[in-house]
Amino acid sequence: MHKERGQSMIVGLIFTPIIVMFLLYLYNVSQQNLNKTRLQNTADAAAISGSQFLVRELNFKAYTNRAMIANHVAIAQYVGLSSWSHFLEETTSNIADITAAIPYVGQVTNGIDQGVSAYNSIAQPSLNFAVGFTDIVNFALSSSQEVMSYGLNIAMLDSLKKVVNANDKDAEVDVLASLTLIPTLLNDWQNYQGQFDRQDNTGRYNDYFDTIKKSRDPFSINRSHNWGGMWKYKIPWVHKLSTKQAGGTELINNGRNNKETWSAMDTLGLHFHLWKCKWTGRCRWRGGEIPTGWGASHAGYDKSTRSYSSRSYWGRSRSINKNSSRYAYENEEDINDAYGGIYSFYSIKETNKSNDAPPLTILVSKDFNKIRTSSKLKIGTEDQDSTREVDINIEENLAIARNQQTSISKARIYYYRDPGLWNISGNKFEYSNLYNPYWQNSLSDLSNNERSFYLSAGLGIGQL
């Protein structure tokens, strides 16, 4: 029985190297998988972080476009107030002249006229200053769009390095990321959205111009109405009298080489109609207009109200108060130099009914010699020549390009405005634009074609 002692030790010695080799193999594989998972998380974090910069860029341009449009509308209000102030001064002056001979009434109307003149002498310089200041703000906003376009791209590249280092200090943005990242920033991204001005012939300027016009407030669009009370009366079959006020502010395009003009006019006319019959027995109302008040103003390219013949402008002043409109240019305020017109703005180049901007794809790599495997820990590899028969250097030898682990992540950049945020009915849907700041980002799966592209580029994505 004593001769059988020690047999299990022999079996144990035979299987111990195999067990150790198996454990080291599991350790090596788990380390590679663990680092691969960590590397993928790093790539995802970098993609989300980088795409967030591009989302901010689009939303910033949307905010600034809205701000510039609001400022253009504010300038329309200033020009309209300038015209209305001249109109008020002219009207009170005419009334004071007519009532000058009437005791007490003449003194009252003359005092009102002097008060309005004093107000207008202060209002006009103030409105001129307001137009100029608002125009400077618009120029700054326009310039900031271009600065932000390049500044955020530079900041994004710096942020990518910091995000990757914070998640895995041994990883880095892959050198072959230029296959996707640089073309995205210099080609796809610049082709998707760009800068436009009045020289544009793609329709983006016209869209912007129309948006400004449609954004005008009611005061700027139409100041026309009929006066009631003592200013309107009728003697049946004898006489009719009505007092009509008309006015509005128009944005006018002066061509590709001249800045735009905000033009405003306000008029007041006393309309009378007499019932007259001819010897033939035909009777009808016949009358005319007594010009009572007028005023005008413009800012931008120097064109007075006499330069335009449209009868639909300025609340249809020329149709409603034809005679008063003829005198409007006499006291017209010209705020030409204070308004630079529509400055350059950013917009999406092609409206193809797609809400996706070019995606951002990030590659992150890590050298295999930075992974803590058995060879990295020098287990069984110190003196392989003298220990060749008991070598336990077990590695998973993968045919990976450039001896690196590489992970890839793609971020989707898209526009979505929740219908619950605005009052819509039916199946209406808002497509991507740079007027509303609803750009977002999220991770996106790579298609088979994309994976094939990176595999053919030598990155070995298909093996990771």
C-alpha cells in the first residue's frame, strides 16, 4: 500500500501547467475584452461630446438668426415711429394754421403744435441713434456666427482629446480619424450649412428676407384706419365727410449690389363727398380729399417714398390718401448711414426634407502593449530560451492592423421640434432649419457599408 503513495502528486504536476496556462489564457482574453469595452465606451463618450459642439453651433446660429430678425423688426418700428412723429408734427401744424384765427381754439392748437414740435426734435435724433445701435448689434451677431463656426470646431478637437484621456489615459483619437473627422468638418459640414447674403441666388436670401417681412408687428405692417366721432358725419343726400389715416413700414430689396431699405409713410386725409346731379338726371356722390397730415422716413439705401410707385405700400397710403401721399417726401427723415441692411447669415444650403445633418464618426485606438496581459506582466517570458519546454506565455494572437485595438462610434445630429411645443393641427411637420434652436444629438449604429469602409481602410473594425 505504501508503494501507491505520491501518484496523485504526479498527476497534479502534469495538469498544473495546463491549469495555469488556461487561467492565464482566460486572464488575457478578459483583459482584452475589458479594454475593448472600455475603449468602446470612450469612443461613444467622444462622439457624444464632439457632436454636442456641432449641435451647439447649429443652435447658436438659430438663436442669432432669430435675434437678427427681431432687430430688423425693431428697426422697422423705429423707422415707423420716425415717420409717425413727422406726420404728427405736420398734422398739428396744419390744424394750428387753420384754427389760428379762431379765438381760444387757435391758442390751444398752437400750444399743441409747439409741444409736438419739441417732442419731435428729441424723438428724431433718439430714433436715429436707436437704428444705428441696433444695426451695430446685428453686425456683431452676424460676425459671431462665422467666429462660432470655426471656434467650436477647434474647441471640439481639443475636447475630444480631453474626453478620451479622462475615460482611458492610454487611449487616443485614432490617427486615421482624418478619414472621417476632417472631411466631416471641412467638407460635409461646410456643404450642409453656409453663409449667405444678398448676392445669393439659391433662394436662402429670399427666405430670410420674407421671414423678416412676415415677422413685422401690426404697427409696422399697417397703421391705416378710419376716424370716427366728430371726424365722420353724413347729411343724407347732401354731404358725406370722413377722415382716413393710412400708414405702414416696408422692407424693400434694392438689388444684389445695394443694401435694403426700410421705408415708412403716414398720411391723413379729409375726404368729402357731395351728392351731385347732372342735367341728364344722373346723380352720384362726387368728392375729393383735403390733405391734412403727412410724414415719411427711410433707413438704408437712400430712396425716398417718391422712388416707389406701388399703391399697396405703407398700408395702401397712395390708394387711401392720394393727395397727402404726394407731400410725404417733404419732411421725410433719411436714416441712411445708420442702417447697413441685411448682413450675412447662416442657413442650411439645401432643403431636402431631411432632418439629419452630417453625422460625426470618431475612432479611438489603444496599443496592445498597453493592455495588462501575461506578457505585459512578464509571466513566463523572462527567459524563454532556457525555459522553452515550460513556457506559459499564452496570448490571443489576433491579426489586427497596426497592432492596436480600435473602436468606432457615430453620433447622429438631427432636428426635432416636439409638436406639443407649438400649436399645430393635422399632419404638419417642421423640417430642419436655422431659425429654431431644436437641434439634438444621439448615438447611432454604423451600417454594414460603413463598417466595410473602415475594414477596407485597414482598421480591422470587423474583427473588434
